[in-house]
Amino acid sequence: MTPLNRPTVHDLLQRPALAVGVFMFSALTAVLLAALMALAAPADANARTRRSVEHNADGSTTAHTGVARSGANGAVLRGRTATTDGQGNASVTSRGVAVGAQGGMAVRQGSTTRNADGSASRTGTVSAQNAQGNLQSSGAATRNADGTVTQARSTTATSAAPGNSVQAQSSYSKDSGLSRSATCYDASGTAMACPTRP
């Protein structure tokens, strides 16, 4: 079964970063690096993991995993719940929050469902902010039982100074192919030309 494409940091930043300028790449990168550094914090950092599995009489299973980690570089909280019904259907929900030592924050949540007939769907949101700006992105993808895939994502990125922003949309379907668009605005909300790649 071909997995649904999962949005990556590169996917989220590719066009918005170009449109608003380098600030957004550095902003989200700084936050995510803080999260990664927190995850890789020394052994003496505070860390806690909790797991539980529930086996039900009807054959379904629910598994919960929670991770909390903190150190000199920041803190990360993650949670995941996976459910199966014993008939080939399954779902996973996940949540994560990362806070950097400099005050940046990133929040992610997503949900994936897989059905016994081969169909699947995924939704997810990401938001990040620090002193340089903020970003919000949400998307969804579906795969029908025949393998047909459709995807859509909307992203808004705003700089703290001078306050310019970009709203970007992308979508994909078998019939229409890949479509992308972006609109840039100045601090007053007036549409402006988006910067081009250097």
C-alpha cells in the first residue's frame, strides 16, 4: 500500500519562504532546531515517557504514547494514540509541542485513518512562531480504494518586521494535476508582488 505523502518542513517553507523572504526559513528552522536539540538533550535532562495498550473484547486495540523532555535548549511534548478495530481499519492521532530556549514555539497535530478496503485519509496542521515571524499551515490528503490520491494544503506566513505576509495554496488530483498559487500582502493588508527567487 503506497503511503500518503506527509508534508515536510521543506514542503511547508518552499514557496512561503521565498515570498516573504529568508526570515521565515530562519524562523521556523530556529524553532524546529530547538525542538531537535531538546530531543537530543543530555541524559541528565528531564525526560519522561509513558505507554499504555488497551486490548478490548471486540478485538480492537488502543495504544497511547506520551513523551515529555526538557533541557537547556527547550522542551518537547509529544502524544500519540493508535487504534485498530481488528478488521483491518486503523487510525492514528498525534500531537506535539516544542518550545525553544529563546521563546520560539512550534505546534503540530495530525490524524491518519486507514480502512480495510485500502482507502486512507490524513489531516494535519502546523504552526510556528518566534521573534522573527509566524507560520500556520494545514492540509489534507485522501486515497480512495482504487488508489486515487487527492491532496490540498494552505499556508500563511507573516514576518514580524516589516509585517509582510504570504498566503499560499496547493492542491493535487489525478484529473487536474498539481496546482499552486501564492498572494503576498504588505503590513497594511494590501496585495503586493511576491519576491522572486534570487
